[in-house]
Amino acid sequence: METPAPSRTVTGRIDVHPRGYGFLIVQPSGSDEVLSAFIPPPELNPYLADDVVSATVTASADGRWSASGLSLLKRPRLEVYGELVTRKGAPHLRIDRDVANGDWPLETAGVEVQHGDALVARVADGKAWLLRKLEPGADRSLERIIVRHGLRRDFDPEALAEVRRVLAIPHALGARRDLRQVPTVTVDSASTRVIDDAISVLPAGADGALRVFISIADAAEFVTEGSALDRVARERTSSVYLAGAMLPMLPEELSTNWLSLVPGEERLCLTVELRIDPEGRVTAADVYESLIRSWAKLSYTEVADYLDKGEMSEPLATVREALPWLRAAAARLAVARAGRGGIEMAREEARFTFDEETGEVSGIEAVRPTTAHALIERFMVAANEALAGWLLDRGVPALFRVQDEPDPQRVADLAAFAHHSGFAAGFGRRLTPLALAAFDRQIAGCTSEPALRSVLRRSLGPSRYTVVPAMHFGLAARAYVHFTSPIRRYADLSVHRALKQYLRGRRDFIHEDPAVEELAVHVNARSRTAHRAEKDRHRVLEARVMAGHVGGEFQGRVTRVKPFGLLVQLDGMLVEGYLPADTLPDGPYQPDARETSLVGRARTYTIGMPLRVRVASTDENLGRIELALAG
């Protein structure tokens, strides 16, 4: 007599696979163990991705779990994207296959629709109820991603009405320090319309110390806690950049106009003033409310041209005397950071190009950070770090940004990747910030640098917000906050509010306030959602661009090992494609325990290994590029 398979009732979240099946993801509270149970298509039909359900999970003889008897407990998803199909003469919505595996009956509310129309609908009572129809020519993949991740383009009437009320209220200068006569500039991409931060500097005194001012738009003065604007900003938690489209956290009238530090206009700010000695040490930090006027809006390109070649553009000439001192201050900060370790945050990125007439994506290019990017990064990191210490010393609870030291196994994996890429890491048992900086310097400028940095970031693990202050490992910072982008990130706006409360006399703060930690959990979750949306959009456009390169050969490097194949990043383009294991010669292949190698009978493919590959096919809907070994 056979022993019955073990089974139990659990609560979990549904994960939908675009090939028509799904998994029930179960993670008991307080446990790192995650149970993943297969959901066959018939069981999955009535459900959507992220639905919370109860189910019976059963283990098979080989240890795999399956789920049955699903019952809906909670449906966080309110809207779905899909395309109209007809089944048995009735309209149905073929929902985004990352969200559902079935076609749902559609109630059109009398709107004229036809086969293939792209639609957005709400789901209720087992049906899809039409909300709107996309216009012909609309970018369907963009709308699919926006709806899939619960993002919002528009602002509700209440929030827009509040913008007008807020701007009508005169804001008294009060005790703000007047910095309008200090030469102040902003440095951004030429196309940037949302300008959060400005920088200025005073020449060195007799002791050689420099006074650097990092002034940040005072968004908290206009977006008050609990208001309609605060509600929409907290829900969104950040502006989302979807290559060719930007979904702002705050309405444009505020974000690109009244809050933005545009040149020639008086703006309310919060300023971090740093005193930097000749050796790069920040010997004092002062924080206060201020009034500034930007003297010039500079682009990264023209600042880099000045730093690298001494070229002086017309806007730069307005702050000619300050430029050498800004360079000196950035150099000092760089020396101090190098002495404690960590990595530079600015990195090479892939950027899509778009046809000016049609708006269609036309290509993809690798963009390397310039000396101007490095200069601004040093000022912003210094301000964020100084403010974190300032808040910590005064017992003000805030959203601290932390990153844990990587565990020994992650360090070993990174060392193995470096070895297979031709680099000697030699980290030892622990990776220290200085060892990290030494490795960072090793790989700078090499052909495989983007792939190496991709694995390096994964090995370091994600950063997160928490009210419990701790080290940010990648920056080798004792404490760190996000402060410099309050128009674009809710975490920064929250830090501004805590700072302003202290400056205006509040002292009854709660140590590691649970309400702040609750906000941290929310912001972390929404930040992950925004990141997934940006990544989905990137993959879709990658597949769209690479459709024109099917059959083309490229040099690449293995960046990840999966049970069913390899992820390979193409040199120069920063495009990642999938190389299926069943197409590799001398198979079959199995991943090793750490998924750092794909092992076959005669050969092994390991992360870091260079490969010559051919683009075999692309699938824009799945955001997938399939590769094959060249030759």
C-alpha cells in the first residue's frame, strides 16, 4: 500500500507564467523558506497574478509541490490590460499573459469595439468591465506595462485642484538664509525638466577649507502630510521612467515649474552646507531652510567639456570664478571616499534612441558616465551622508537607506565570476569596503565591465529603507538617507519633513518610530514595483530593437545561470539574451547547487565565460531575446 503524499492547507500569492501555468508562492511569516507549488492551467483560469488565495498543496515523490482547491481571499489588482477576442459569438478580453492565463467575458457598456482592440478593464464577479479603449497607434506594450504594475499616468481632480490652492498661498521667508547672491548652478541632462538640486561653493579660506552648499527644492513646504497631493505622492512613491515615457510622482505644474530649480527664479530650498578641509574631510555640516536663485542651468556635457578640456560655454561663464573651486571640492571628496572604500554609483547604462518624427524606438547605445556625472554624484552622496549623520546624532527617526554586507557565499560567487572573466579578486572570507573599491578599480574601463558590474550589484544585494540606521555597505557609509530628489522620490520628501520638524522646534520624536518603519515597508514594496516596470519596458524595447538583428553575431559574457539555460550580456550594447540549455552541444546540462555553472558530460558553462552568440529570435510580448551559439 502506497503512503499518501503529504499535503496541507496554506495561504499564498499567485505568480502567473506567460506560457499558461502558474505557481503559488508561500512564505511563512518570519521564515526565509519559500515554497513554490505548481498550479495547472485549469486551476489557474479564474485567478490573476498577485491574488492571495488559500489552497491545498501536495508534495510528489520527487519533492515537487502542486496546488489545488484554490479559493480567493484578496485581489489587490483592480485593472487589467488585454485585447478583444470573440468566443462563441461573445466578446472576451484576452488579458495580459503575465497577469492571467485565460480569456474573461467582457462587458463593453455599449462602447463599440472590434476584434484586436487594446482595452483596459476592471475585473469583478468573474468578468472584465470595459474602462477605456486605446487609440489607434498607441504604444500597446507601454500601456500593458503601466496597467500590469498598477502605475498611474494622470492625477485625480482633487490633487490637481490642490496644486492651484497651494500655489496661491504666499510662503513667508521667515528665518530662511538668503543665498541668492552665492553663485549657484544646476547640472542635469539637457532634456531634464525636473530639477531637484543645485550646488555652490565659496573659495577656500586661510585654513584651506571650502564651504560647499547643496541646495534641494523644498517640496515639503508645498506638499503637506495628509493632503491630496501627499496621498497621490505616497501611493506612487516615485517618478517612474519607462524609456520614452515618464510617470511623475507630482503633477507637472509643481514638478517642472514651481518646485523645479529653474534658472533666474527664486526658490525655497533646504540646504546642506559642508565644510571640507584640504584632505577631503567634512569637518562640519550645517542644515537649514534657504532661499536661492540658480544662476545657470548646465548640462553634463558642457560641464564635462570644461573639466576635461577647459572649454567654457556661455552659461558656464556666468559662474566662471566658482568652477575651479567646485572641481577642487569634488576632488577632495573623492580622495576621502577612496580612503574608506566602496564603489562609485554612476555606471554605464543602456539608452534607447527614438525617431524624432515617428517616436518609434530606433536603436540602443551604451552611455558611459562623464567626469561631470562623477562630480555631481560626489556632492549628492556627501549631502545624503552628512544629513543622515546629522539626523542620527539628534535622534530624529527617518527613512535610512541601508545595504548589508554580502554573505560569504555571495562573495565566493563574485570571486568565481571574476576569475572566469580573467580577474583575480582574492577577497578572502569577507568582502570589505576597501577590497570592494580595489576590485572596482580593477574592472574600470575593461570590455567586460558592464557584465562584471551587473554581477557585482547582484552579489552586493539590494538596498532598502528602514527606520533602523545601519551601514550602507556599497558606499561605506555609517548612515545614509535619500535627501536630494524630493520631487521624484517620496523617501526624500519624508526625510525633508522630519528635518523641517526638527528645525522648527519639534523634539518629541519616538526612537525608531514604528510609523516610519511602516512607511519604509510601503516605499520598499512600491520601489520594487517601479523597478520591475522599468525592467519590463527595457526588455520589450530591447526585443523590439534586436528584432532587426536576428541572425547577427555578437560577443557576450555569461551573467547568470538558470535551470533551463544561460543569460548572456552582449558586449557594447548592454543587451541580455537567453541561451537555452537544450540548444547547447554535448547535453544534457544541469545547474550546480549555487547556479553558477551549467554542467554537462563533456563541458561546463560558467558565469563570466565569454561566448560568441547569434540572435536566433525575439518576442516583444514576452520581452525575450533568444540566442544560439555562433557557428
